[in-house]
Amino acid sequence: MSDYHPPTELEEVVNSEVKEWHFHIYFHQRNADQHQAALDLRDAVLRLRRDGAFVAVPLFRVNTDPIGPHPVGSYEIWVPSTSFSSVFSYLCMNRGDLSILVHPLTREARKDHELRNAWIGPSFPLDLSTLPVKTEKLPIQYPSLKLGYSAPEPEFTLDQRRHIGANLERILKGEKEAAKAPMN
């Protein structure tokens, strides 16, 4: 029996939301077809970003050998939470046979890669010994974009969120298949 109870206090949950994510595209670096597929996917993401489909910033460097915790060739794509769904959807549908590690960016890089991760495709074992357990600073990337942790203000205030939630409950009241929120 677990003693863990997920937080449900609105302000605490909102203040702990992940604002930035990494997608690590993996390829077997000695497999020319996979390497090319990874580069083609990267170019497609860059074209789609240019055309306004989503905000996604692939790191300039493509690692052709294992680096850090990553056991094979890889590159990283930084994504603010506002584009997460669009990028996740695109990569799910267009990854081919590549594997993709998805993890949040928080002060706890080891937990982010080990416990808070997800995989699109088969997973790979990671070398977590290279990652810090905890850092003081948030790993903010691309502050010039004013997105993610660098955004000047939240998308919705707490009052706006409460209003949205109450409206959803009112609308869903008539839906037989929708679970009802607890009263307290």
C-alpha cells in the first residue's frame, strides 16, 4: 500500500508544472539508414518550425557516438510546453523505426531521465551516472524566445483556471461516460 498521494491543491500543481521538455531522437550510429532517417526527421522538424507548425529547437549538434546518458547516436529537440502536444503527435506519427526519449526539464535531471520519462518506440538503457541528482537553477533554454520557463506570464491565471474547470464540470455533467470530479 502506497503512502503517496498526488497533490491536488491548484496553486501547488500550477506552480510545479513542467514548462520545457526534451525529445532525444536515437539512432544506431553505425546504421547508415537509421542515421539518415534521423537527419531527415530533424530537417522535417526544422521546416515545420519555420512554417509555424510548432516551436521546436533541435540542438545544432548531432551526436554520432554515445554521449552523456545516451547509449547510441542522438540529438535533442527542445520544446516549450505550449508546443508539446503538437511535437509529440508529429514525432509519434513520423518517427519511422527510430526511438525517442521524452523527458521534462526540471532541477532533477536524473529523475527526469529515469522516472519522469516516456518513450516513443522501444526504450534504451541509459547511463544515469552522468547526470546530476539536483541543481539549484532551472535548466532554462532559449530565454530569447520568452517561452517555457522564460514566459513573462502564465497562459491562464488561477481564477481563469477555476472558471474553466467549473465550466467543464457543468458541461460534462450530462455525459454518461465521463468520470465525475470528487466533491472535495
